Amino acid sequence: MPLHIARLMAAVLAAACAGGVADRSAAAEDGVAQPDHERILPAVPVEATALDAALALDAPAPTASRLGITVREIPASVSVVPRETIERRGAADTQQMLQSVTGMTAASPPGSPGSVWYRGFSAANITQLFNGITVQYDAIAGRPVDSWIYERVEVIGGPSSFLYGAGAVGGSINYVTKLATMEEEFIDGRAAIGSFTTTDLSLGANRLLGASNALRLDLNRSASKGYVDGNRSQAWQVAASLLTQLRPGLSHTLAVEYQDEDVDRPYWGTPLLQPASGDGRVDTATRFENYNSADGFYGQEVRWLRSVLDWQVSERTALRNTFYHYDALRDYRNVEVYRFNAANTLVTRSDALLQRHDQILNGNRIELTHGASLAGRRSDWAFGLDYSVNRQTRYPRSISGVISTVHPTDFETEDFFDIPGMTSAYQPDRDNRLQTLAAFLENRTQLIAPLSVVLGLRYERIDLEVQNKRTVTPTNPAFFERVWYPLTGRIGLVLDLAPGASVYAQYATAADPPAGILTTASFAQIRDFDLTTGRQAEIGAKFDFAGGRGAATIAAYHIVRRDFAVTDPAAPGTTIPVGKQSSRGIELGAALRATKRLTLEGNVAWVDAQFDDFTENVGGVAVSRAGRTPPNVPDLVGNLWATYAITPALQLGMDVRHVSSRYGNNANTVSDDAYTLLGAHLGYRVAKDTMVVLRGRNLTDEIHATAITGTPMFYLGAPRSVELSIQTRFR
């Protein structure tokens, strides 16, 4: 591990310990020997649970285990970002929610709007789940949407195929939707206005319908002109659920969601000045220029239906059955690639694409949990079966040549269907039908009083059938089918050192597609290839400190992915499954109530990722990329949040996010600059359940890339912005 990373981690730990000592001294002066959770901030309810929400070590994390055990008891890195943290940090969409996760970066370039980089991996190597369900099209389906309808997001670091199936060598993300509850009635509301003519209106309500039913409805509508010229967006989404208590111990939840989003003239990126090598440079005059067609467009409609039956069979045994249906339609019409000429006087626009994605997923999952004993020791079990059918058809129509050449700042662009050779007719490319049957189990057994072993295992039958809708060729047959039988698992040990302190070690495996995503895979990408294999070794610790006013986690890991498709050095036009990629890293997260008024939270992650065996086809020549760093993977990501209660009603907060430099291609010939973003907010509690917040983001107006894409281009992040919001609850 680099010396500067070690020093940074040491400094964070030293500061945490120092803060704890300082606060104990202050408490002693007040005559309080051991201040507890309730007595530290009795007059500021918004802070009373902030520390608990920060790391949530004693909360269950269903994404990471079906056994009902807590984050502290799971032998893995688990991050939970609950609703309170989402609101306190002003996370407007799902990707901003992910900024709370140690070491995670995300971006939304339209061609891959669900892009996430974690532990050195990205794309199909990171599974993005919705209420524990994978749609197996994560880099697209994970597109950022408003955070209002989500209760929390949970993240597992490293391989987790044993829980949710093929994929997830780098980790799994689970977005959990709000659901009806029998606990209370309330009405929630939020309204916000901000820079770029951004507006947001959100409403939610939970109502009891007699003694046996509860209905919840959450609705959100947002709109913005965007920070790039000509870009406009509007979206709305609704989540509704009906909880019915059929009899004691038996309940049913019917949940539906609908999302509708339209983006006019999507921003695809800003071209780099030539030569586009080394540290990439952007002409600041083009920062807000948009080179897309005048009527460029992205739109999506997403529908979810879930029927969940929960049966508490006995005190020790519970059964859950989940039927799920997903239907998504996405449309694109854009000119997507822009490049400066050698003199940096003109911009060439190319690659026009008309695209439609039509996807339907149906499935059913049954899960059984049972608490038992083994040789006199507690032994908890979870079993399950999952069956799904996932169908997707794509309709691409593209023109790869030059569309036009324009002045960098003084130009007009055409309507999309005025491009010569482009028509509005959709022609299907191929139908992919993915049928998955899986059996899985977990077990947690207490070996001795302070030591437990946690096991997970999953066996799958994955059947992919592809029907070609285009011209039949030897490399694109009319029909092909592949069947895989991956077996993945995890074994971990958790040792309780003392109350509130534990260490763990784990070994986990994963299985991934050899290239791309199975729901869009072509014959060339899979042919006779098996699934890739992934493995991770991880050690870590989770502990409280400073008399319970602080909590921290630390993890060190090593991940290796093998046998993915790379160019054959002996025949550059073909691929062979011999690739190898690895990463190793250290992650640290901590939260501390430093004083009665001040709460500090932060995390830092260092990763060393590389291609160990990777050959790329460059103009018909096989070129080795061994030793290179995967694109868009930063070595260092750090976050710091500080919240200070000026008065019981007035709260001041600040946040800092740092992302180190990243490479933009497999050859590592172009990179961006590291960036640091500063934010702040001022919140005033008008009433017990009503908060007004003024928030500023990127206060230094730093020009930064959230991703490096295309030729390459920088996908620039938002400039300085402000937002004024009010949120309330009526009980």
C-alpha cells in the first residue's frame, strides 16, 4: 500500500481517537461519566440517530445475507445507506446515493447511464439489483432516477454471485423501495428548486385501511433544463404498495412501480483537445456545448410488479415467496461521438444511432429460513429456489461515418432524421432469451461462543437462446444456444473480540459472462466460451470506539477474475477466453460524534487494479495491455461529511469528495485530473417534522469529468449549483 495512503488512514484513525478523548474530557467537566446515545444531543432530534445511520453496524442487511443477521455479523464489507442519510446528504438520485459508499464512483453517460466502478471493476462485473432482483442489464437499467421512492441502498463488496446469480465479481448494489407499513400513518412532502431551472415535487403517504391493511403511495416529478446547452429532462415515478395481514403470521404485499423519463438532446460528452493523450484537456469555451442532434432524444418507461407472501410458520421458521414482473422500453436517437481536428479549430460529429431496447423479465423466488442447532450450537439456515425468464430485443440502426463538421462554439446541428441514410423504422437485431433456474443456501453456525462460520452456496442452470433477426453468416447464425452450470459460494469466519468489536475473514467466488451481458450477448461474444471465474479473499474489522460514540470498519481484499474473452494474439480477428484481471485494496469508514454538536463521518478507499493478461485488437493487430489499469478506475476515493448543530433548530454541514486521476482507455494513453468537490448546506427546523435546507454543490466550480468516454471524450460533471428545499411530514 502506498505510503501516502497509509498516512491518510493513520491520520483518520488518530483524529477519531482524539475526538473521542476530547469529548470524554468535555463530558467529565459536565459531570457525566459515560454519555450515551440519548444524552448527547437531546435537543437536536435530527442528530440523535445520525451516527447509527452512518454505518448501521447493528442493522440487518438483507442484501448481504438472508439469515437476518446484522452488518456486524456478516463476514464481508457491507454498506447500508438508509433513508435518513439519503436526506441528510441531499442525495437527489440513485447515483448520488452511491457516493456514500466507500470507494464507489458512478456516472451517467447516455450510452451507459448506470456506470459504476467499484473495487477495480465495472459494467457487467457489478450487479445492480432492484429489491433483490437483477434484470441482467445493469449498466443500462441502473440509470440514475430520483431517490424519493427508495428506502435505502445496500452494497456488498466483492463477489456475491452466490446470492443473486452470475455477475457481481466486483460487488452488488441493491436499491430498496419504500413499502407500506402497519406501524403508523403519515403524509410526506418535499419541494425543491435549484440551478438550471431544476424543480422537484414529491409526495408520499402511508394509510391504515382497517385493522388488516395498509396502503402506501409515493409520487415524484422532476424537471430540469440541464447544465449543458439544449439539454432538457422531465421524469416522474410512482411506487404503490398494499400490505394485507391475512392472519397472524401471514401477510401479503402487492407492490407496483412506474417510471417515465424523457430527455431532450442528451449530453454525450465534451471532446478533448488534440493530441488526446496524456492529461486530457478540455477547451473551457466548450464546457457547456452540446453537439448532439437538435432533436436528440432518450426516453424510458419502466414497470415493476411484485407479489410478496410472508409466512411466519413458527417462531424459528419463516417462508417468503416473491413473484416479480419487469417491463422496460427504452428509445435513443443521437449523434454520439465528437472529436477535435488536429488544429483544434473544428469538431467532427459522427456515429448516429437509432436504438430501442424492449425487455421483459418474469420470475418467482421462494425462500425458507430456519433457526436450529448443530451439536448444541446455534445454527441458522436459509434455502431458496429462483426461476426467471428474461427476454430482450434490441433494434439498432447506426451510421458510423462523419455526420458533420462544425465550429466548436458557433454551430447548429440537424434534426436526427434529416441525416442522410437514417430512417425512423425499427429493425430488430436479435432476440435474447435467458432462462435461469437456481438453488441457493446459507448457514451461520456458532462454533464456539465468540466464533461463527458463515457459508453460502448457489447452483444455477443458465440457458441462453439467441434468435438472429439479421442476415445469417458463419459468425452470426440464425440461432444458437448455450447452457452453463455455475457453482459459486462464500465461506467466512467472524470472531467477536469484545462487545462492539469483531474481525472477519472470507473467501468468495463468482461467475460472470465472458464478454458483455447475456441479455444482449452475440455469438462472437460467447461462442463456446464458459463463464469467467472470480475469487476474492478479504479480511476486516468492525468496531465501536470512544464509548460507543464512534464506529468504524476496515477491510483489505484481493480479487482475481479469470478466463474472460480477449483478442487471440495469433488471430486478431477472433477472441479466446484466457483474460485475467485483478485488484487489491484497502477501505476504511468511520463515524464519530466528536462533541455534543459536531458529528463527523468519512471513508477512504485505495485500490490497485490491473489487467494481468489482456490482449486488444488495435487496427487488426493484437496488442497486449498486461499491467495496464482498467479505464475509469481511480486509485483513491475519499469522502468527508461534517454536521454542526448551531442551535437545536439550526444545522450547518459541509462535505468534501476527492477522486484521484483515472485512465480513459485500456492502453492508459489518456487520463483526467484528480478532482475535489466541496459542498455545504444550512438547514433550519421550522417544526418537529419540517426542515428547510439551502444546499450548495461544487462550490469552487471545478471542471471535472465523472467518466472518460468515447474517442475519448470527457463526460463532465455539473458546475456550481444551489438548491432550496423544504421537506415535511404530517402524522
